[in-house]
Amino acid sequence: MFRRSMCIVALVSLAAAARAEGPKKAELPLKKVVLFSSGVGFFEHFGKVEGDASVEMKFNVEDVNDLLKSMVVQDLDGGKISTVTYGSKDPITKTLKSFSIDLTVNPTLADLLRQVRGERVILDAPNEIAGVILGVETRKKQLNDDEIIEIDVLNLLTDDGLRAVPLESVGRIKLANEELDAELRKALAVLASAHATDKKSVGLSFLGKGVRRVWVGYIQETPVWKTTYRLVLSDDAKPLLQGWAIVENTSEEDWNNVQLKLVSGRPISFTMDLYEPLYLPRPEEQLELFASLRPQVYEKDMDAKKEAFGYAGKPAAAPTMAFARKMRSSGEGRGMAEGMADKLEEVEDKLNFRQGVSSAAAAGEVGNLFQYAIATPVTLPRQQSAMLPIVAADVKCEKVSIYNPAVQAKHPLYGARFTNTTDLHLMQGPITVFDDGVYAGDAKIADVAPGDQRLISYGLDLETEVVPSGKSMPEELLGVKIAKGTLIATRKFVRSVEYTVKNSGKQPKTVLIESPIQPDWALVKPKEPTEKTRSHYRFAVEAKPGAPAALMVEEQRTLRQSVALTNLSQKDVQLYLSSKVVGEKVKAALAEVAGRQHALRQVAAERMRCEGRIAAIEKDQSRIRENMTRLDRNSDVFKRYVKKFNDQETEIEKLRDQIAELSDKEIERKKSLDEYMMGLDLE
């Protein structure tokens, strides 16, 4: 019985000890890294835990926001995720204001002593003085005859009475209140922690029984991974393309046997401050205070008014953000949880370099993105970089020379028409070109999908010279039509450039001549370009050694010009009447319009002549009136002026009648002309 009791006590003690130990500590090593060309990486940790376990992970402060935004945690064998804990990052000013001594600003010694008025202090000045702080005052001190300064003086109540101690003479001050002294030290510790750049701990709690597999994934900011290529050209062998990926481990954790995937694409990624606690400002309400009551005198209700008092409502709740991440794994045929439950899948190596260097990557599509999966696990210490071979293949490549006068007016560039005959999506990057084992130059390509073709140029072709000679031809009238008083003329403009290519080398060359594409200009000769980009035509010219080759590029533009018939000059009308492309009906209409306009101009000219005659008579009458004021009414001159004045008045009356008649005729003819022109619809 005694032994049984002892066993029970032992079991209870062991259980209590187990409970006291708490969750077991576990490690989750980094197993997989997926780097995106948008500047982020997805990091996956995988491992095993037993029973209730906790995992502690370290992160830089600047990475905590991305962690909170993207972390995914899974217990794959029936366990539960309890909590993810991390140290709060309350605003430093709010934390400092919670202490008895406020250090939110940079306080002076006098400011600190003012905050602890009424507290007992012990100071050396230089002898030890103990007392209660009454306050700190500023006094003026005479240094010499011309200089006066201000000093801070601490006023104390000591056992011997009141004392004034200049702060400049104080060597040490100790707070007698131990709790207040501890508060000051805590505030200083908080202030110091704000300057720290140490890592922050994130704790993961897993609840369950037995040994279980767990997985953690999250996004962090990473450098953009880059690609660089080598293109080997030779007359005796197929062109060889070798590609390398440049990756950097800028994290604080070594990569040990990590499965690495490189994804090209631009997924949308952003940062959001989730680590900093947010506080909503709240309105401050005052208690209603009532003064002492006095006797009231009530008056008659003469005009009753009602006032509505409403509460504006509570502040809106802070928005919450639900984050869901859907992960797809192409080529493996399994979900994320199942894939992480097994060991990492080996990627088959299918590409080999002829020179003994094999590609370490297999390519595949992930959703709308393209990825390189590095077959061999990667080991890369923190703050280190590496080059990994991702492409090694023979490609289709043809040597050409590329001429563009906007790039080089005299010589074309050495180049190559490169076709991506691999199954890989080649990301943009530099290409170092080797020709027959010799460095030939550098080039650059944009993203090239499998099967796409690109031109690259890597040097100046001094053996070849191109001379462009441009000319333009006179415009040609194609046709004329009239519609509702408007003449619409269609004209053709033609321009051409003749390129003369001379190859001074020993081998025939294909020279690609680039000509800019401009709106409204159509290519006439040659009928079709060899290639056409978004901004240029390309024409291939075969240039044999010593024999000049020529290329004529001709373009035309058709332009429709509209002009009102009334705005046509006589010269324009004669030009259209003499043109062979203008129809007879249009010519007849133009002739009729010209005739009617001529008749209208005649009427208008006669009206203006009459108006001018009236203006001349009125001017002469003004002269006569002025002269008559200085003459004797019985003189012969005065009488002659009277007769002339009467004759002019008679003429003015006739002219005014004539002007009225001409104005009516002008209006009638103009109306008739307008109606005639608006009724025309001829081609």
C-alpha cells in the first residue's frame, strides 16, 4: 500500500513537472525559397514537433510587416495552431507618456527636477544635501562688468530649513523614492529600445499529440534576381546559349540545402504598416456642471422653439483586412500541404552544356508566371550572392548587320537574329557575345518567350557602309467631290529613300535596314517588309563583297482636304477646272458657282461704289457748310453753294434708292448661291 501511494505521488509529481516545463521547443529549418522578379521572396520552413510545442523565429524589424501580412501556418497531422505571438511595437511617445517622468522630449536637468517637485532627493553640492524639492527657478548671475548669464537654482526644504542650490554646482542627484527611480530607469530603457536594430522574436504555438509535421510560409522583401547570358557564335558549330541566374541571400539566415525556385513575372506586392499599433482619436466629453440655483421668474411663452440635439455617431470601426493566399504548384500534381508532407521532390536534369557544364534548373509554368526550379539544393551563407546556371542549349542564330541612321549614320551594327528555340522563358538581361572564341561585344535582350525571335547588336560593322538618299515628289490630286457647299479634295503625297549598301569585307552579308513607321504613311515599295516591329520596318539587303546593293523604300500618304466653296479663290477654281481627275459635273458646278460668285461680287461692288459716292458728297457738303457760314447770303458764291447743295441732296436720294435696290439684289443672289451650293452632291 505504501509502495502504491509512492507510485501515485511520483506520477503526480512527473505530471506536474511536465506541466511546469510547458510546450517543448522545436526547430523549423528553412527548406524552400521562391524568389520573384518583383522584389519579394516566399520562404517555407518545414519540420516536426511533438505534443504541445513552440517554435521561436527571429526576424528583422523591417520584415515584420510583410510577415504579418502573409504568414501561413499549418499543422499537417491533426494538430492545431494556437497563437502567433510577437513583441508589440507601441508608439514610443505613447509608451513614454505612461511613466511618471515624461521623456517624450529632450528634457534638461531642470525640466526633470520640475517634474518631481515634492520628492526627496540626495545630492552632492559638493557636500551631501538631502531635502524635498520645492521647485527650480532661474536667476541672473553677474560674470563681469559687461556679461550677465542666467542659471538654474534648485530650491530645497532640508532639515535645517530652506536652501537654494545652483545646479551648476551639483555633481550628483539621487531620488530617494526607489519606485520613482525605477520608473525613470524603465523610461530610459524604453527610449533605448527604440534605437535598437536587433531582431524581433515571433513565437508559434502548436497544440496536439504525438509527432507531427508542421509548415510555415511567409513573404519577405528580397533583391530582384537577375539573369545574364553568354552567346557563342561559330562558323563550325551551332550557336550556344548559356544563361546564369544571379541571386543574393540578404537575409540573416544561412540557406542550407534549400530548394530554390526563381519565378519571372510581376505579381502585385505592397507594404502595409501592421506592426505599429493604431489608436483612433476619441472625442472628449465634459461633465455638465450646475451652478447654485437661484429663484426663477417665469415669463409667458410667446414663441415656442424646439431645438434638436443629435449625437454624430460613434467613430467608424477600423477596417479589417482579410488575407487569403491561393498557392498552386504546377508540375508536381499535389497541393501545398501534401507536397510539404513528403520530402522535397528531385527535379530531373535535362539540359547539358557541350563543354561539361550542365544547367542546374528545370523550367515550368506556375499559373501565369514562369519559373526555374534549381535541381540541386542550394547552400548559400547569409549576406552572400551566387550565380546558378539555368540555361545551356543550342539555339538558332543568324548573323546580320543592322542599320538605323538614328543610331549610326554611316555604318551598321554587327548583330544576330536570335530565336529562342529552348523551352525556357528567357528573362531580360545582358548577353556577352563571343565570335569564334573571341569576345565580340555586349548586347541586351528583353523577355523572350519560347519560339520568339529577337535582334541583338553587339558592335560596329566598319566593313559595311550605308548611304541614304531621300527625296519627295510633288503632290498629286486624286479626286474632287462636292457635298453641301464643301469641296473635298483627295491628294496623294509620295516620299522615298534610296539606301546604297557597300560591303568591303570578304564574305557576303545580310544587312537589315530599319525605317521608322509613321502614322498615315503607307508602304508602297517594297510591298512587304522583311520584318515589322511596333515602330520600324526592317528590310533585308544581301550585300556581296565589292558590289554595291541598293534598296528603294517608297511611302505614300493620302490626305483629304475640305474647303468651303465660298472660300475658293479664282486660282483654285481654275486649277480644278483644268485637272483631268475632276469630273465634268464637278467642273460644271464649279463654273456655275464661279459665275454666280462673279455676279454677286459685281452687285456688291456697285453697292459699295454708291456708298462711297454718298460718303464723298457728305464730306464735300461739310466743306460747303463751313464756307457758307462766312459768306454774305446775297453774294453769288453763297447762291452757287446753295444750288450745288440742292443738286447733291438730289443725287444722294437717288443713290440711296439705288443702294437699297442693290442690297436686295445682293441678298437674293447670295441666298440663291447658298441654296445652289447646299444642294450639290457630286463626285
